[in-house]
Amino acid sequence: VDPPTVVDEVPILREEVEEKTVESVPTAQKQPKQPAKVQANPPKEPKADKPQPQKQVQQPPKPEKEKVAAPSKPTEKSTNSKQVEKPAVLPKIVEKTVISVTKSAEKPTNTSSKQTEKPVNPKPIEKPAVPNLKSQEKPKPVEEVVMKNLTKQTQSAPVAANVDQSPSNTKISRKKRSELATLQQMSGDREAVNVNLLMPLVHKAELSRTEIQVLIDILLNKQQGSSVDSAEWIEGRQDPVVKLKKQLAEKEKALAAEQEAATALQSKLRELRSELNAEKHSTRQLEDNLQARQSELGSFAGRMQHLVDEKQALLQQMQQLQVKLSEEHMILCKLQEDQGQTQNVLQQELLAQRQQLELHIARLTEQHQETLAALEAQLGQMASQLQEQEAVNSSLSGELALLRDRGVQSQDLSRQVKDLHSEIERVMSKSQYDTGRLQSEVNSLTEQLSLKRAESDKLSSLVQSLQAENNRLTQKVSTVCVEAKQLRDENETLAAQVTASMERPATEGRENGDLNYPENKHIDNNSDKVHEKELLVEGLKDDIVSKERDMNRFKTDLAQQEQLTNSLKCELDNAHSNAEKMLKEISSYKCLIQEQESVINALRDEGDSAHKLVNTLRDDITKNKAEIVRLNKDCATVESRENTIEKLTSELNTHKTELADQAALIQTLQQEVERYKASVASLEEVYGKGEKLCGTYKTDLAEKDARIESLTTQVDKYRAEVSQLTGDLADAVETVGRLKQEVKDYTDRHASLSRDLETQKRKNDELRSKNWKAMEALSHTEKTLETKVKESQRLVSEAEESAKHEERERTKQFLQRILPHVTVDNKQDYDVWLEQFMSEAGQKASGDTVLGELEQQNCQLQAMVTHYKAIIADTEEMLNRLQSHVEQEEGRWGQQIQTLESQLEAVRLERDRLEENSDLAAQLESALTRNKELAHEMTRLQALVRIGEKSVSDQENQTLELKEELESLKAGTKNGLSTVEVGSDTN
């Protein structure tokens, strides 16, 4: 009985172990506690790199009740961070898999990348699905089978190399060496596992409820193993085929779960590949950036090397400069020594020159007195000349006042001339317009007169024809009346005969009736003729009445036409009289203009005389300037002499050392120097007064020149020029006063004036450009206005010509419609055509003697007259409209011309103002140049004064030093005076 039980138990244990290993594959992705802590923040690679089969290793085996549901639980466990971080400590099989995973994690990243590219093949796990019959015969130990399966699973799961790549894995492995030792001990014990080893592991493990339930089920199954064996022994052995079928179903379920896990693993592998490619791309970018940074570092290193080289070159230059400095310092020391020697030599030479200088000073004092006397005499002459110039200036001021008055008069005259010119232009334009309008009216009236004359001729011819017809009809009527009277008489006689014949007897009547039958018939015929004649007479009377009415109407029309012609003649006479008046006004305006031009020429002659006078004054001023230059030269010579005197006195003061008479001489020399300073100051005052007078003369002459030039060159713009000159004078006076008062702060004022000058120049340039643009726009507008006026005149003339042509064509067509039998060549002129048409119509009308045609002609003539009247009214309306339109256009263009003239006047004023500004700028520049010259002169004088003061102070210091040396010499030696005299004699 025992062998079958053993044979049964061994396959059962092996199958259970295999099933447990297969169920533990989905949980292989769980990590131990320490590796998960090290790998806390990796993005997605740890989860993706863990193959699905590795999770199966960490999950403990379940009983047969939960074998089907086991593969679906790893996803729930993966979400629990505590379970991932601190997995349960399972038996020795699980711990060996952890050791293999940690060892594979320490491999390089290249193997991990290769393993991620090749997904795990989970097929080796499916092998236990078919039971091995040989294993039933020769069972192996459970630990060996489990270790083999685990080694196969670890070899088939290369992705586990990426579980933990951090260097902290070594620390975690060290911490668990003790536990690994215990696990190795457990794996070494092939027969059984010690409870003392399992208990601390179970206590330390952090297990979930499912894992705890699995352990409980395992322990319960193990506890119930003996009872099951006994039950199987008692009940009999179960069919192995049924067991195999059950196992096969379970394996198929596990295989399906494994396939699902494999698909999930493949999707994760795809994600990992995409992430890996992104990381590769980022690494390439980083490498490119690194190369760029390295190239920049290389360039920076080159620059640094270049800077270092430059620094070394500068250091070498500094060393060279220091060497040169040391050499120059040595040279300077030598020069100082030479200077000391030369000073000693110079002192000896100065002592030798002292006596010569004293004599020279005496001579210079005499010469200075002589020059002072000469200068005083020259100053007296200059004062007399200044008085003469003042008298000349007073006379010139009077003349200038007269010129100003005349300038005002010339301004008034020029203004009047301008007004007259404008009035003449306006009158000329108006007269031209009126003459043109009157000429057009005259032309239209002449045309109307010609038409009216033609119509009156036609009407007169018609009246004559009607009168002839009337006479003819009256003659006919008279003849008919005579015939009617004769017929009445005959009728009466015949009636008497008829009555007499009726009274005879019937027989006689019959006989007489037969005989008188032709007489009765003749009587009846006569009565009929009489009746016809009476009817004809009545018709002729009616015709005569109608013709008389027509005659009266034509006479009234002729009277109206004559009135119109008379009115047109009156208008023509008025137009001619107006034109004559305008011509007279124009001639009067021309006379006034000639008078104004004569006045202007007289003013120009006066300006020329004033200009000559100014030229003479300029010559005098040039002479005065030459004298002033000569005086300046004399002053310069005096100053040079004073400078030499000061130098000599300073030299003398330096060499007055011991003697009291030398001290007295120094005091006298100082007094003389002070006196010379006073004389120099007085001369400077006189020179300043002379310069002031010269400046006033110059300014007055410049003003006079400007005024005279303005009067001679710009007579038409005299007012603007006078205002400009007055402004210039005021500005010049202000600038002169400001220059005199602000010589000390010249630099600040010069800067402000230069800024103002620049701004003014910019404004002037802008205004000039604007003025130029405005002038161009004005010329353009004037040209456009002229073209538009010409265009309007051309349009008016064309409209008039077209109206005339249309009217003539209408009259031709109308006459041809009225008299179609009259044929005239249409290519001829209108007047010739009208005459030929009238002659041919008269010839045709003379041939027609029918009264109906005359009536038709009368009706046609009446219609023609009405048509002509309508045409005349239409033409008059059209001409009135054209005239009103032309007047409106002329008014509009006149307004535009006035606005443009006002703009032009404003632009001219602006131009004048700009010219004034430019003149002011020129004067300002000249004033600045004068100011610079004065400042330069002042600096020169101040430098001379400083030199004099410095020389005086040096002399005083030298005198003090000499006095001290003299006292020391007197105190030191008794024979000092004799030694000094001997030294002076030797010198």
C-alpha cells in the first residue's frame, strides 16, 4: 500500500509547486522594499522595464480555489504603493529570485536597453501544463524543481535588469545579507524548513489580506494533508485523468491570463520604446548643445589666451615704460644739477647787468613821458575828430529822419500803387469779362436781328403777296358784283315777262308756252348762275376778312419785332458806352501809375544820393579805423615797454640785496610801477572809450548802410525793410549791452546762443522748405485755375457754336418740311442758303395762284413764327443758364484766387520774416565773433595783468629774501659791506 501512496504524493507535490510557480509569475513585477525606495521618482521606466512574469515570483501560491482569479490581481497590487515598497518576505524561493534581480540590476545600461527591445517570451511557463510521466516514476525534490523553474524564469525575464539602476542597490543588498544567509540555509535544508526561521520572516513581512489568506490556506492544507491521505487511502485513489483535466483547465486559464499580461507587457514595451526614442532624441540634443558649449568654451579659451597674451604684452610695455621713466628721472636729476649751476652763473650775470639796467630804466622813463605827451596830443585830436563826427552824425540823423518820412510817403505811394494795380487788374478783368459778355450778346443780337430781318422780309413779302391777292380778289368781287347786278336786272325783266305771260289765256299760254320754253330755261340758268355768284362772293368776302385778320396779326408781329430790334440796338449802344467808359478809366489808371512811377524814380534818385553820402561816411570811418589801429599799435608798444620795464624792475628788485640805497631804489621803482599802472589804467580807459565810440560809429554806420541799401534795393517792400532794420537795431543794441554786461559769464551765454542759433537755423530751413512747397503749390493752383478758366471759356464758346449750329439746322429742316418742293444745296453757308431758299420759294409762290396754298402757307408761317419764338425763348433760357453758370464759376474761382492770394501774401510775409531772421542770425554771428575777439583781448589783458602781479609778488619776495640775507650778512661779519663793494666792483 505504501508505494502507491508515495507515488501519488510526489506528483501531487510537484504539480502543486508548478502551479504555484505559474500563479506567482503575474506578480513578478513587484519589487522588494529597499529597491522600490531607491527608485522613488523615475518617470515610467521602472514600471515599463519590469516584465510581467517577474511578478509571479513574488506572490505566494494560492490554493486550488483561487488559482483562476490569481492572474487578475497583480494590477490591483501594483497600485498599492506600500505593497510595492515593502513586499512580503516569502520563502526561500522568492528570496532567491530577488537576489537574481538585484544582481541583474547592477549590469550596465546597454544590456537593459537590449533587453527592453526584445520582449519576454513567456512560453517556458507553459511547459508544466503537460504532466511528465517519467517524473512520476522518479520524483525529484520540491526545492530542486522550484529552483530550476525560478532560474528559467529569471533567464527568460531580461527586462528585470531595469528594476533598480541606482547605486543604492548595493546598500540594500548589504542590509539583507543576514536574511539572505537564512534563506540560503533554508534552501540548503532539503528535508524540511525550521519553524524558527519562518516565524521572524512572517512577523517582519507586511502582507495584505489576500496574502495572509493564502498563507492561512497553505497552512490549513498542510495541516489537513494527513487526513486527506487517509481519506484517499480509505476512499480509494482518484482518477489521474480527471486530475490532469482539472490541471489542464487551470493551466489554460493561467495561460490566457499570461497572454493578457504579455499583451500588456508588449504595450508597455512600445511605450518604453517611444520614451526611449524621445530620450535618445533629447540626449542627441544635449550632445549637440554640449558640443556647442564645448566649441564656445574653446572660443572663450582662445579669447582668454589672446587676453593673456595682450596682458603680457601690456606688462612688457609697462616694464619698458618704467625703464624709460627711470631713465628720464635720471636725466631730470642731471638737468636739475645743470639748472643749479646755470642759476649760479645767471646770478653772477645779473649782478653784472644791474648797473646797465638802471641806466636803461632812466632812458625808458624819459621815452615813456615823451610817448605819453604824444598820446595826449593824439587824444585831443581824436576828441576834435569825434566832435566833428558827432556833428556829421547829427546831420545824417536829420537826413535819415527825412528819408524815413519820405520812406513812409513812398510806402503810402507803393500801397496806393498796389491798390491801383489791383483795382486796374480787377477793372481790366471785369472789363474783359463785360466786353466778352457784351460781344457775345452783340453777336447773339446781331444774329437775332438778321433772323428777325429775314422774318420781317418774309412777312413783308407775304403781306405784299396777300395784298396783291386781296386786290385781285377785290377785283374779282367787283366784277362778280357787276355781273350779279346785271343778272339781277335780267332776272327782274325776265320775272316781269313771266308774270305777263302767265296772265294770258291757256291757249295762248300753251302756244306761248311752247314758244317761250327756252326763255324760261334761260331764266332758270341765269338764276342758278346768280346764286353761284352770290355764293362765290360770300366766300370771297370771308376770305378777304380772314386775310385782313392775318394782315393785322402780321402787322402786330412786325411791330413787336421792330420793338425788339430797337431794344437790342439800345442795349448795344449801352454796351458800347460802358466799354468806352472802362477804356477811359483804364487810361486814367495808367496815368496814375505813370505818376506813381515818376514818384518812385524820384525816391530812387534820393536813395542814390543818400548812398553816395553813406559811401563818403564809410571812407571817413575807414580813415578813423586806420587811426585807431595806429593808436592800438602805439598802445601795444607802450604795453611792451611797460612789460620790459616791469621785467627790468623785477630784475633790479631781485638784485637789491645789502644796501639801503638799493632798498630805497626798490621803493622808488615800486612807486614808479604803481604810477605806470595808473597811467596804463588811464590809457586803458581812454582806449575803452575810443573802442566804445568806434563801436557806436560802426553800429550807426552799419544801420545807415542797411537802411540805405534797403531803400535803394527794395522800394516796394519799404515798410517790411524798415521794421526789419528797426528790429535789427534793437537786437544789436541789446546784444551790445548784453555783451558789455556779461563778459564774465560768456561761456554759458555762448552755449545758449549757439543752441538758439541752431534751433533758428532748423526753423529757417523748415520754413524755407515750407515756403518753397507753398510757392510750388500756389503756382500749380494758378496754372490749374488758368487751365480751368480757359476750359470753361472754351466750353461756353463750343456750347454757343453748337447751339447756333443746331438752331440753323432746325430752321433748315423746318423750312424744307414747310416747302418740300424748294430744293437748295445744304453745303452752302447759312445766309447764302437762306437767301437762295427765299428766292426759290418766292419764285414757286408766284407761280401758284390757288387760295388754298396761300392759306397753307399762312398757317405754316404762323407755325414757323411760333416755333421761332419757342426756339428763341429756349436759346435765351440756355444762354441765361450758361451765363449764370459762368458767373458762378467765376465767383468760385475768384474766391479761390482770393484765398490763394491771401496764402501767397502770408507766405511772402513769412519769407520776409525768415529773411529778417537770417539777417538777425548773421548779425548774431558777427556779434559772437566780436564777442570772441573781445574775450580773447580780455584774456590777453588779464594774462598780462597776472604776469605783472606775479612779477611784483616775485620782486617783493626777492626783496624780502635779500633783506634777510643782508641782515644775516651784517650780523655775521663786520666786513660785510666792504666784501659786497669788492664783489660789485669785480662784477
